[in-house]
Amino acid sequence: MSSIVKTSSKAYSVLIVSTFAFTVCFMVWMMFGVIGIPIKKTLGLTATQFGLLTATPILTGSLVRVPLGIWTDRFGGRIVMFLLMISTVIPIWMMSYATAYWHFLVIGLFVGLAGGSFSVGTPYVARWFPKNRQGFAMGVYGAGNSGAAVNKFIAPALVVAFGWAMVPQVYAAVMLGAALLFWIFSASEPSHLVSTNISFRDQLKALKDPKVLRYCQYYSIVFGGYVGLSLWMVQYYVGEFGLEIRTAALLAACFSLPGGVLRAIGGWLSDKYGAHQVTWWVMWVSWICLFLLSYPQTDFTILTINGPETFHIGLNIYLFTGLMFILGIAWAFGKASVFKYIGDDYPDNIGTISGIVGLAGGLGGFILPIMFGVILDITGIRSSAFMLMYGVVWVSLIWMYLTEVRKSEVMGNKSIPSAI
């Protein structure tokens, strides 16, 4: 009994400190979502250039996820996470000395390494828990996505008080401290490592599995969309509603905060009801919210028997923020449910598969802000970002229906037998 209690206590210690470390990494990863606004003004950037600026760290954080997931399986999450965090401290600090657009892009690539922490911590914490608790464990760890909201609380205050250059300096110090705390309170377990007889090529054979591609598609929405909109929302509020940066960041956090914190609840729901059912309803809620968010501010005139009548259709700031809040909750649940799929289907290869799926989600987070900027420059319609996301969710709903829903239990009812 004592050994069970001791093991459980160590598992929760690993989970807590890993979640804290991931929160800090995600906060750093989302840094341009706030400091990019004064940088855009200073450098006179277009919407497309701003989208590329915010997305650059996301690219690196995405590309390193597969090798980091493999290294976590082979060498252990503790050492990989610690070295990853330490490697970002100097680039974060150097960001405060950048003056040209290309400086930000190049340094941003190195800062983006922090985003790879997700594919390290996910298999690391999952293996400390039994299978029926892994959804919860990965959900709690994934709640570190709330670092996007933490960034929106801290960075605007620093920008207003000291200028944008103070943000990377403070974040570098925070990253260093978090890395040291992680090393002190985390632990290693040799039995969690993948056998050294398994080669990288053997681990990557899972890429041939069509289920992996499907999970990549789901995650490119619930995580890629979350990252893309988290980076885009502060400047959206500033441009659409004319808010100053601190108020805009506070309202944008209404999407980012539940999108991170409630991921643990999504893990619990996935353990209880299954990954498929949670993901299916997440897609439908996303479809409804994005449909409403897509509609641009519109004035139209109708000729009536009493003469022309002009009407206005558009979301006010309260309805807009409410819909974003609901969307954040849905995607929090979805992020957890997708990784419950992985924990169920690939218990011995979580690191590699989570790295692959995380790569897809991260690339979504990289591509979407750039596309948001390009579409905005072309159309001049700010809600075009939501129009794009609405179309992507449509594709995913159709794909999910064709490959899963017709064969699975939904809403507690058994699927119709094939003989009928």
C-alpha cells in the first residue's frame, strides 16, 4: 500500500510541475500575439506581415514536435524538457534587442522551440498514470495552454508600463526559473522508456495508419485554430471594436483562458464517455459558433411601401466575446479528446504519435494567422478569419461522419446494425 501511495504522490508531483513548465512555455510561444501589435505599428507592417510575424515561432515549435516526441520515448521526458526550456532562454532575451523585421523572424524561430514542449510533456505525464486516468492526466497537462491567457494578462501591462522590449526580458527570467523548478520537482522512471531495440524507423511506421491522419485533421482545428485565433484576437479587438491593448487582451483572454484551463475537464469527459463522442459534439459546437462569428458587420437597405429602410446586422462586443468563450470551451474539450484517442490506440508509442499529431496542430497554428492576414488584405473583411475556420470545420465534420459516426455510438444510442 505504501508503495502505491508513494508512486501516486510522485505521479501528481510530476503532473503539477510539468503543467507549470508547459504553461510558461506556452506563454512565451504566444508572446507575439501581444507585443506584435506595437511592433506592427513601429515597422508599418501589413496584415499579412503581422500574421507571419506572429506565426514564425509556431513553425519551429511544430516542426520539432516529432523528434522531441521520439526522444522523449527513448531518453525520458525529464531531461528532454529541461534541456528544451534552457535552450530558449537566450533567444527570448535577445528578442528585446531586435530592430528590423527580419530580426524578429529569425529570433522568433529559436523562441518557437518552446512550443515543442507539448509533445515532451504529454507522453511524460501520461505514463505515470494508469490507462483509465491518462485522459485526465493529459488533459491537466494540456491545461498549460492557458499560458496563452497568462500572456494576455502580463504582456499588455508590461508593454504599457515599460514598452514592448521589457516583455522578452521578463519572460527569459521566468523561463529560466521554471526550468530549474521543473528539474527539482520532476522525476525519472526507466520503465517508461521505449526499448532501445525499437528504431526511429519502427516508431514512425505509425504514419501509415489512416487513423493518425484523421487525428491530425481534428487537432489542426481544436489546437491549430486555438493557437491561430489566440495570436489574432488582440489585434482583432483593437481593429474591430477600437479598444486599447489592455482591454483588448483582457477580452481576448475570455477565449484563451477556458481554451486552456478546461482541457482537464475534457480529459475527464473523454475518459468517461469516450474520445469519439466528445470530439463529435465539439465539432458541432464549433460549427455553430463559427457560423455566427463569420457574419461581417452589415448595413443593408430594403425598399418598403413606406420608403427605403436601412438595417444593421452584426455582433456587438458582448455577443462576440460570449461566442468566443463558448468556442474556447469546446476546443479545450476537443484538444483533450484527440489525445485520449492516442492514449487508447497507441499506449506504447504515445510520444511519437503525439509528436506527429502535435505537428499537424502546430502547423495549423502557423498557417492560419498568415492566411488570416492574406484574406484580410484581399477582402478587407475582418470576420474572414472565422469564415476560413468555418470552412475547415465543415470538412472535418464530413470526414468524421464518413469514417466514424456511422460506425459508432452517439448520444448513448447504438449504431444501426449493418444488416438493416
